[in-house]
Amino acid sequence: MKILAEALILVFFSIFLGSEHRICQAFSSNYNARTKCLIEPKTAQDGGGIIANPDFTHGMEGWAVYGQGAMKEQMSRNGNRFIVAYNRTQSLDSISQKVQLGGGLIYSFSAWIQINKGSERVAVVFKIPHTERVIGGRVLARNGCWSLLKGGIFANFTSHADILFESNDTSTEIWVDSVSLQQFTLEQWRAQQDKKIDKERKSKVRFKVTYGNGTAVDSATVSIKQTRSEFPFGCGMNFHIIDSTDYQNWFASRFKYTTFTNQMKWYSNEPKQGQENYTVADTMVKFAQQNGISIRGHNILWDDPKYQPEWVKNLTSDELRKAAAKRVDSVVSRYAGQLIAWDVMNENLHFSFFEDKLGKNASSRYFKRAYELDPKTTMFLNEFNTIEYSNDEDVDPISYMKKLSVILSNPGNQGILAGIGLEGHFGVGQPNLAYMRSVLDILSSTGLPIWLTEVDVVKEPNQAEYLEQILREGYCHHAVEGIIMFAGPATAGFNATTLVDKDFKNTPSGDVVDKLIDEWRTKPTETKADGEGYFEMSLFHGDYNITIKNPVTNCSTTLSSRVTKGTTCIHIIA
Ligand SMILES: *[C@@H]1O[C@H](CO)[C@@H](O)[C@H](O)[C@H]1NC(C)=O
Ligand SMILES: *[C@@H]1O[C@H](CO)[C@@H](O)[C@H](O)[C@H]1NC(C)=O
Ligand SMILES: *[C@@H]1O[C@H](CO)[C@@H](O)[C@H](O)[C@H]1NC(C)=O
Ligand SMILES: *[C@@H]1O[C@H](CO)[C@@H](O)[C@H](O)[C@H]1NC(C)=O
Ligand SMILES: *[C@@H]1O[C@H](CO)[C@@H](O)[C@H](O)[C@H]1NC(C)=O
Ligand SMILES: *[C@@H]1O[C@H](CO)[C@@H](O)[C@H](O)[C@H]1NC(C)=O
Ligand SMILES: *[C@@H]1O[C@H](CO)[C@@H](O)[C@H](O)[C@H]1NC(C)=O
Ligand SMILES: *[C@@H]1O[C@H](CO)[C@@H](O)[C@H](O)[C@H]1NC(C)=O
Ligand SMILES: *[C@@H]1O[C@H](CO)[C@@H](O)[C@H](O)[C@H]1NC(C)=O
Ligand SMILES: *[C@@H]1O[C@H](CO)[C@@H](O)[C@H](O)[C@H]1NC(C)=O
């Protein structure tokens, strides 16, 4: 299923770019091998869950026309039955099924979609009485191949709902097959996350303990201590850290990864034209380096007109081109080689300050320049709402991947190490974890690293609980390679997600973060090998100190070892 979905995404890129060749240059992974068009859809996931007649084996039973159009059964040459919504005049004219949603349950949706010509976005829509319609997910459907539409919804109260499909090109027929809606309690979802964490973030390692001559050590006692976590789970920081030893100690004892919330932005570094000032950023870089903390560079430019330095807002195009070129060169060359990432053109799916003034490929040009100056650092797009809010079409995975492919296929950009930054600023209410997971699944098909870059949750009664759910969802997903929260101490002004109060005592959200840091590490353990010198353990990925006592000489030896995804076996010599 997954491989096929990836193949379809590739096809998707070809539609945008008109040529597979360019895609394969843009994405270094082994995309080419996966090119495949699905002539027949897969069967419905998990038998369709609560959907009646999910594969249309019983004709149109259980399904109805929604809106003005008509529906009919159709059969492929191979005899597969599916349903066609046609004669449409409104975006929402399609087919529908009424389902009962249980309050407090998570619903994971999937369906296979095709259209009768060209390519076009098709969305699944949940219409729930007395609420705004909820988009459950979208797919770029195309003619000739079936595409997987994935998504989901959280039912915050018990109600019936109509599931229907939306496409703004009313001249197309929407073909649907293999529809699935699976329901989960929050506990079931959590159990699934735990299982994924076991699979993605830990390895079952078989140890063998021998003497130098190769003879097994009988019943050796071995202590295992994790000294570093492989997974980057970090936290934003701001200038308050410079003068607060409490903040410094709090930070350095927890986190090895950071992003400066504002101190590397243009408005901070060049508040008046021509007067660059990196004092604060430099001091923070120094603090981070002294404490072994890796830094994501945030950001080179920001496409939101509101957040330009005041003096930039009124420049002519020519002046802006010069000023922006100088800015990019200045900040990137200053920190080149010292950072693990750059957010190159922040929020350029929502905004277009530079494109409006300097032309359509402004973002692409700045990616190119940043890459020239700092070729080994990963260059990220960075956006909000992609995982947080399903109704924001501007930043859905289709829009995101389109922007990415445009930037990476621009002349000169082929070798860029690119990354997908998802901010993760969550609002009130239960996060839609099924939708979040579907977005990560879709974006993972690019093969590029995905980071959650600015995770926070607005103040609300269940803030800590929601923060925990979001962090677990990110951590359990195989394609997520790092998480940074935009959170911190009250005294530093982190008033959305405050982790410690003015006395540096944990808030409930702070407790969640400390609990997860602790949970996502292997506890120090002592264990005994069997008579043949073997033992087996499931270990979180990271670095370990393994100490073994030689039972003959009583000498202890410590060796350092790394456990990664591929580690299956470690040989210890006493
Ligand atoms: C298609 O739409 C037209 C115009 O609304 C309508 O007259 C016609 O009956 C429809 N055909 C079917 C099969 O529903
Ligand atoms: C339920 O969710 C919908 C859609 O996300 C939202 O508009 C509505 O305000 C929520 N209602 C409650 C009671 O939380
Ligand atoms: C249809 O257009 C509306 C308005 O532009 C947009 O909000 C909606 O997301 C579009 N639907 C799809 C499926 O593209
Ligand atoms: C290997 O070394 C151990 C410990 O020094 C010793 O007990 C054992 O007899 C040796 N085995 C062989 C085959 O030499
Ligand atoms: C791990 O072992 C190395 C080398 O023996 C040692 O220098 C280091 O302090 C140990 N680290 C921890 C956290 O125990
Ligand atoms: C640069 O910024 C620092 C910190 O805000 C400030 O103390 C210093 O005066 C500034 N330097 C100049 C030349 O403005
Ligand atoms: C920018 O232009 C606007 C209107 O043209 C003016 O009100 C404003 O003062 C100008 N800002 C600066 C910083 O020059
Ligand atoms: C801008 O885009 C056009 C069209 O894709 C391309 O020909 C041109 O080389 C690009 N300019 C730069 C500087 O990348
Ligand atoms: C803290 O909250 C206040 C009021 O909501 C807001 O005006 C202020 O900007 C916030 N401070 C920070 C640093 O986010
Ligand atoms: C090693 O320790 C054991 C028990 O602690 C003791 O019986 C034994 O004599 C010691 N062997 C050596 C070589 O010191």
C-alpha cells in the first residue's frame, strides 16, 4: 500500500513538472524505481471500517447522490466495480454516505479516487449538522491512475455526518472506490503510537559477550547506559537566555537542539538599513556551542509582509533586490557550517512579499544562493497549518509538494539538501491526529526529512494533554526526523506553551516534556548474559556506554556503541 502510494506521488510530481527527469534530479532518493500507475485501486483499508458497501461490490447500496448530480456504477476491464459521480454543477455535487460519528473518537479515512480527465484536487468533506464543514483530506486525482486520498477527522461530539467529495472543476466526473473510515478511541490511538515508537525509534539488539580469544563469557554482568538520544527533540530559545543562569541551566540540562525564536531574523539583525548587529545572535550561538546544542537557522527571509524590517517595507523593487541579496549573503556566510538547518524563505506558501516585488521565482533564487554559501546545511521550507488545520488549502500537502518541486527544479537547485518544516502551532480543541498522520504519510513520499519546527499549543484547559498527543504523533512517525517546540520559561515570555513558571517549577506542559524526554531513553540497566554469553534488549536509538566486568580478572571495561535503526547485534569483548 505504502509503496504504491509513493509511486502515485511521483506521478503527481510529473504532472506539475511535465517530466520525470527533472523530478529525479530534484529528489535524490530512489524515486525512479517506484514510478507506477495504479490501473486498479487497492481494496478498502481494514475492510472499510464503518463504511457500508465500501468496495461497491453491492452496486450503489448505501450510497446516495449528494447535491445536483447523478451517480452510476461502472466496471473496469478487469471487472472491478466502482462508482461515478457525474453531471455535476456544484463543487460538492458527488456521492455520499451517512455515518454515525461517536463523540471523542478519532476517524481515519481513505479512498481511491480517479477523475475522467486531466488532474484536479479532490477533497473528502464531512458535513456535520450545526458545524462548519470539515475537510478530511485531499488528493491530486488524475485520469488514468487511481490515487489514494488519505485523511481523517476527530469527532468532538456524537452526531451523524455525511461523507462526500469535493472538486471545483464541475466538468469532471469523480470516480470513487475502496472507501474506508476506521474509528479509534484515544486509548487505541495511543496504543498504536506506542507500537510505532517501538518499531521506529528502538531496535532489538542481540549482544554476545566473549573474551579476547573468542570464548563466550558465561553469565557475564553487563551495565548499559544511554549517553545520547538519536532523535532530536529540542526547544526554541530567545535572548533572555543570555542573562538568566536559571534559563541556561534549565535549557542545557534538557535539550541538545534549538531554534532561536526571533534573534536570527532580518528585523533583529538589521533593524536600521546598513546597521547590522549580530551581537545577540552571536552570543546565543556561543552559548549553544559551549553546551553541545545544535541550532536550526531561523530564518533567512520571511515572505510575510508584516514581518519585514520597517525600512524594508517601502523599498522599490530594485532597492529590495539589493537589500535582500545583501541580507542573505550576510547571515548565511556568517553562520555557514555552524547550523544544522536553514529556514530559507519562511512561510512562502501563505505569503509572497518577495515574489510580488521581485518575480515568481524569488524563493527559488534565495534557496540557490543559500545553497551556494552553505552547501552542506539542509535548506527547509517552513509553514504553519499543514498539520494543524485541514481546511487551509494553501498549505496542504499538495500545495506544499508543488512549492517544493518548483524550488528544487529551478536551475542550480538540483543538489540542495532539502527539508520539510512543519511549524505545528496548534489552536484550541482536540488536534486532528488522523489528519496529521495522513499529512506526514503523504509528505514522507518525497523521501525528504520532515521536522516539526515550532510546536506549541495555545493556552486552553487541555493544553498539556494535547501537547503530549502531538509530540507522540510526531515522534512515532518514521519520516519525522526532529521536533523543536516553541516553548520555554514564563520569565522568557513563552506565554503560549509555558514549560516552567517564574520560579522554574514545571507547569503541566513542562511535566509532559520531562516525562517524554525520560520515556524516550533507555533507563540505565544491568543485565546478565546467558551461559553462551548472549542476551537481548530493545534499546532506543542513540549512543551507549556498555560496561562489562571480566569474571576472571574482575577488571571492568567500558565500550561505547551506537544503536541505530539497522543495529541488530553487538559484540562485547570483556
Ligand atoms: C444532468 O443534468 C441536467 C441539467 O441539470 C439534467 O437536466 C439531467 O436530467 C441530468 N441527468 C441525469 C442523468 O441526472
Ligand atoms: C468541534 O469541531 C469543529 C470542527 O473542528 C469545530 O468547529 C467546533 O467548534 C468543535 N466543537 C466543540 C464543541 O469543540
Ligand atoms: C474549491 O475552491 C474553494 C475556494 O477557492 C477552496 O476553498 C476549496 O478548497 C476548493 N476545493 C478543492 C477540492 O480544491
Ligand atoms: C579464553 O580466555 C578465557 C579467559 O582468559 C579462558 O578462561 C579460556 O579458557 C580461553 N579459551 C580458550 C579456548 O583459550
Ligand atoms: C561513557 O564512557 C566514556 C569512555 O569510557 C566516558 O568518558 C564517559 O564519561 C561515559 N559517559 C557516561 C555518561 O557515562
Ligand atoms: C548591538 O546590539 C546590542 C544588543 O542589543 C547593543 O547592546 C549594541 O549597542 C548594538 N550595537 C550597535 C552598534 O548598535
Ligand atoms: C512607508 O510608506 C507609507 C505610505 O506610503 C508611509 O506612511 C510610511 O511612513 C512609510 N514608512 C517608512 C518606514 O518610510
Ligand atoms: C527563474 O525561473 C525561470 C523559469 O523557470 C528560469 O528560466 C530562470 O533561470 C530562473 N532564474 C533564476 C535566477 O533561477
Ligand atoms: C504574551 O502574551 C501577551 C498577551 O496575550 C502578548 O501581547 C505578548 O506578545 C506575549 N508575549 C510573547 C513574548 O509572546
Ligand atoms: C573477583 O571477585 C570475586 C567476588 O567478588 C572474588 O571471589 C574473586 O577472588 C575475585 N578475583 C580476582 C582475580 O580478584
